[in-house]
Amino acid sequence: MSEPVRTRSYYDLVLAAFVGLLLISNIGATKLIAFGPRVELGGFPILPIITDGGAFLFPLTYILGDILAEVYGLRKAHRAIFTGFGLALLMSLTFLAVGAAPASPDWPNNEAWNAVLGFVPRIVVASLLGYLVGQLLNAYVLVWIKQRWGTKRLWVRLITSTLVGEFADTVVFCLIAFGPLGAIFDGQSIPWDTLLNYIAVGWVYKVLVEIVMLPVTYWVIKTVKRHESTPG
């Protein structure tokens, strides 16, 4: 009796990478970063370039989100997005529990740990909502364009979906984490010129990463599609 033919699938690997990059980026996003001296043009700050530690890896989650939506469709893309959301929420609640637990008298780093990984409600809410809105829009726009234009012009789908998704993600995150929407938590927000700089730089940077990575994204999508239908 012959063994059943199984189809090789990379969905679990893409999902694992997607969620892993999301969790690492959420931790990195707790640090606000500024590059360069202060330079203004017409009263608007051009420098420093303001971003956060999540900028190093978070754009890659959108590239993987594009791969999930393009190769596996909207349903499996949604499964990955909600899996990431659930684990990011679990991570935040775990940090909350760890921060609330009494520190050992022999451990001198409790204040430092709480300062970096402590439960900051506005940052947690901003990260979760920004991610959810942005990724859902990214997947929806990519699939919507594909349904109307067919499989041609992949670069249009990838860039357009990133433009929409990353814009929504960046705006939601910044307005809650450092802007007026987050002031309901502690009454504080950064100045509007700094906030607009943060939003603009974050959005443009993330879209540029998508554009620069287009050849790699094309290759990965082509490779995954080919192996998804190859018996193994």
C-alpha cells in the first residue's frame, strides 16, 4: 500500500517568522530614537529623524504579510494576523504580571526592567491597534487589487497595500503612543511638530524598505508558490 502524497507547505515557517518579528519589534518600539542634530525649515523640524527601535525589523512583518496574502489568500493571512495579535497581547500581559511580581532583594535591576519592559498602557494599546488595523488593511488591499487586476502587476499590489497598511499603522500607533489620543492615559503627548515628523519619517521609511526589498519579495513569493504545489 503506497503512502499518501503530501504537499510541502511553508505556511508554518512564514507564520513563525511573521509572529517572531512582530514580538521583537514590539519590544524594540519602547525606545524612541533620534538621528541627527536639530534642523528646521520654515519652523518645521527636518532633523533629527525620529523613529523607534521597532523600525529595524517591523517593516519586514509587512513583507511577510504580503507573502501570506499573495500566496495563501485572505483567510490564512487573517489567521496569521490574529495569531500575532493574540501572542503580542499575551506578551504584554506576561510583562504586566512579571512587573507586578515582587523582585528578589538580591536583584538590583527591578527599576531598570520596569522602565524598559514594564506595562505602559498607551504603548501596548498603540502597538496592538496599529498592528491590527495596518495588517488587516494591507492584506485586504492586496487581495482586492488581485481580484480586480488578476495576477499581473505584483509590484502594484505590494507597494499599494504597504502604502495603505503602513500609513494606517503608523498614524494609529503614533497618535496613541505619543500623541493626543494616548494623553487619556497620563495627560502627556509630544509636540505636534515632533509627532508629525515621527509619523512622516516612519511611514516613508517603511514604504522605502518595501520598495528596496521588492526583488527579494518577488523571489520568495515565486519560490513559495512553486513549492506549495510540489509533492514532497
